[in-house]
Amino acid sequence: MAAVQDSVVAIGGGAQARPAAQGRWASLWAKHGAGYMFLMPWLIGFFGLTLGPAVASLYLSFTSFDLIRAPEWVGAANYVRIATADPKFAAAMQVTFLYVVLSVPFKLTFALLVAILLDRGVRGLTVYRAIFYLPSLLGGSVAIAVLWRQLFAGDGLINSLLAQLGIEGPSWISHPNYSIWTLVVLSVWQFGSPMIIFLAGLRQIPTDMYEAASLDGASKFRQFYKITLPLLTPVIFFNAVVQTIDAFKAFTPAFIISGGTGGPINSTLFYTLYLYQEAFGNFRMGYASALAWILVLIIALFTAFSFLTSRYWVHYDD
Amino acid sequence: MTDAIMSSVTAPPSAPLGRRGPLGSILVHAGLIAASIAMLYPLLWMISASVRPEDEIFASTSLWPSSIDFASYLRGWFGLDISFGRFFWNSLVVSVLTVIGNVVACSLAAYAFARLRFAGRNFWFAIMLGTLMIPYHVTLIPQYVLFLNLGWVNTFLPLVVPKFLASDAFFIFLMVQFFRGIPRELDEAAMMDGCGPWRIYWKIMLPLSLPVLATAAIFSFIWTWDDFFGPLIYLNDMNTYTIQLGLRTFVDSSSTSDWGGLFAMSTLSLVPVFFFFLFFQRLLIEGIATTGMKR
């Protein structure tokens, strides 16, 4: 009886309290609700497709998991094996670093040179810019990788052209010393998008700086080294970081050109290709997760290193 | 900052190092034209190879076919058990759904970040920027396990549903930058007139943001059309193959026997991207210059 009375009181009290609570909720809702409503799809995606999977993949990297049986905890065994007993990992690291070190500087140098030529009041700028940009747009597709595979084959277009000059070229894609170079050339061929960013950066440099310098009798080379290059360092830095991270993640061209093998003799075994083989070829999901985390670590270390060293060479005006 | 670069991209060219003499000018053009030819030569050669008679493909390095013959297109189209029409259709479906997902979900989130006040806004914005840095490999395997358990492998759902959850956070960033440039007085006036956030989003922000929505849509389309990794993992049934997977199967099955058909289908696969390049070049170039997009 007392309990019933209590509950009656409680209900009564609740009825009295409700408008106030509702008011508080309503005002909270009015203040923050709309924001969270608009953000809802992204929030669901962030928890369900990014944060959750990232945590899961960190856990899986300490397990042995083949998709069929439940993951089995193995401690740091995956990482230990990667570091000490996996020659393919060592090969993949070597190939990937070689690719980064060769492709990024060539690509950026070329992009900067062409951007400088185009910036100097060339007629038909928009036409040239369009032509140079087109490969960047098409380059990621399988069609271009297929074309590349033909271009650098033993009986491919490049060797036909060389034959006209009396040179007998090797089969570039099936020779372990040259295969990586075909991928480097493919990357440099796509110099258009960093070029556009350089062009935008060049336009930001005030013209009166050059006018003042040439009044003082500074030569064009001196103007380039003393004005253009220092003022462009933020853009160079940006392009270098973006292109390097992209190069670490490259996949499609190596996959198509090597037929998914990373051959000949692992010479095009990009890191991501190795990760793919482990995960979806051998179904070693735990091991592949460990590989993924090592890739993240490498990219994070590289990015941190770039930002730390940037204060010594990147010139920030403001 | 963004506006400054945006306008500088389309501004008339400055001549910072002074105009060149006629000789210098000719040299520069000669260099640029030579570079253009070298850049385009492989592409043009592929197109010309696709319309050559089969026996002539490797005999010639010239760009001009002796006769035009579309037999390669017919052979290529029906070169696999399932025709390329199916692959093109699949690619189109995935790409269009991706465009819709990206534009809707990213613009909703961008509007919240750019205009609405709510607790934790800066925190979530920082998190969103942080996700841009994370390589997708980290989430790849658990996502695969998730979609496998949902029974989504061999459907387009794993490729499309994440886009409706704004998984391409890059476009959120792009849109936030643009929305911030729209004068606040417009929303304030609308709010005075009793418009809620939905109406402001729908009636003011979206109509005024067509350039950035178009940029996001075009890049979404091109990236999805060209995507190889996602389809490679999630689509194993040939009926669901996208054009990129179809081409890859064609290379593997015919590797040296039917280059004509392969080049014909490769050329066709580039047509949609080329179309966007031709008609929306300015949007693409501005998009890259203002944000430093990867491609």
C-alpha cells in the first residue's frame, strides 16, 4: 500500500516535474540537436567504419586469424616475425622506399620546372596546363597500367622507338633491375597535379618583389634562388608530404604490371601489394593487420619528421 | 586564403621575371610542345592502336593508322564471358551512387561544422581532419570482416554505403572551406524570417554552393570510376565486376593474344573521365589548386 502510494506520489511528482525536464531537454535540443542531426551520418561512419575498425585491426594484429576460425591471440608474434623472419617484408620495404625516393623528387622537380616555365607569361597557358594535367587524371586507372605494360614490354612501343635509333632495349617490365623504373616513369608522367599547385603558389608571389630585385640588378637566377624558391617552400613542403604519402600507398600500377605478383623477383612488390597478398591471397588477416599498422607507423614517423625539419627550410611569411 | 588562391588560379598570367625576347619565347614554346607530345604520345598511340587492323598494331610506331577498323571494339566488347556493357553499367551504378552519397552526407556534415553551434563542434572537426591522415589499410580488414558478415560481399553495398556515411571526409573539408565563404548575413536574415537550419541548408547553402558541390561530384565520380582496390576486394562474381576489374581480367586472360581488343576497351574506359576533363576542367583545376587534392 505504501509502495502504491509512493508510486502514485512519484507519478504525480513526475507529472509535475516533466514540463521542467522537457524544457531543459528542449532547450538542449534546440541548442545542440540540429548540429548533431546534421553530423549524424558522419558520426555513424566515424564510429562504425573508422574508429571501431581501427581498434579491431589493432587487436587483430596480435592474433592469428584466417576469417574462418575465431582470432587466436598470439601476442607480438606477428610483429616479431615481420621484424626478424620475413624476407618478403624486407623486399617490400626496400622496393617501396626505392620507389618513394626515386619517384617523388623527379616528379616534383619536373612539376616545378614546368610550372615556372608556364608562369612566365606563356601564350596558350591554359592549353599546356590542360595537356600536362590530363595524365594525372587518367593515370590511376587500369587502362593506363595496361598501356604501360605494353609500352615497356620486350616487343613494346618504347623498344620499337629505340630500335629505330639502332638500340636494342631489354624487356623493361620483366627485368628485375628495370621494372621499378617503369613505375617511376609512370609516376613522373603524372606530374600535372603538383604542377597546378606550384602554379597557384607562384601566382601568390608579389610581382613588385621581382621588380625591386631587378632594379637592384639581381640576375634572373639570383631572383629565382633568393625570391621564388624561398617563397615557394611552403608549397614545396606541402607537395612533398602529399606525394610521399601517396607513393607509400601506391597499388594499382604495380598490381597490373606484375599481374598481381610483385615480380619479377619481388622487384615491384609494393608494400600495399604485399599487404593485399597476405590478407586476400593467403588469408592471414592478423598478419596483414600488423603490416597495416607498421605502414601507419612509417607514414606517421615520416610526417612527424617532415614537420620537425620543416622549420629549418620552410619559409613562413606570416 | 582560399579565395586568394582561387582567384589567382584564373587570374591572367603574371610575368614576374620579365617578358622574354622572341627567341626565348620560341625556345620555351618548342620545349613545351615537345613535352606535350611526349606526354600525349602513349595515349594517342593507344587510341590509334585500338582502330588499327590487328596485324598492324605492333608493326608501327606512328600515330596514324593506315586504315580505320573498329573490329577491335567489337572483339573486345564480347571478349570475356560477360560483355563489357555489363561492366560499364556496373561502374556507372557504383559511381553515380557514390556521387549522391558523397554530396549529400558530406554537405550535411560540412554545414554543421561551418554554421551550426553545438557542444563539441571543434573537437569533432579536429577528429574529422585527423581521419584524413589515416591510411585506409588500417580499417581495411575489419571493414571487410564486417561486410562479409553482413553478406555484402559481391554486392555494391560495401563500395557505396560508406559514402552515405561521409567516409570521404576530404570532401567535408572542401565544403567547409567553401561554406565559410558564404556571407553569414544571408542565414541570419533567413533565421529572422523563421527559417530553421534545414531550410537554410536546403534553400540557401546548397544553391549557393553549386561550384563546390560540382567539384566534389566530379572528383567522386572520377575516383570511383578509376577505383581498382575496392572492387578487387569486394567483387568476386563477374556479374558484379566494374570496368576496371573487367579490364584486369581481360589482361590476364588474353595477355598477349588480343592487344587490339584490350586497347579498345581501355580507350573506352577512359572516355567518361576524359569527358569530365573536357567540360569541367576549370572546376577540377581550381579544386586541386585550392586544396591540393592528390590527383
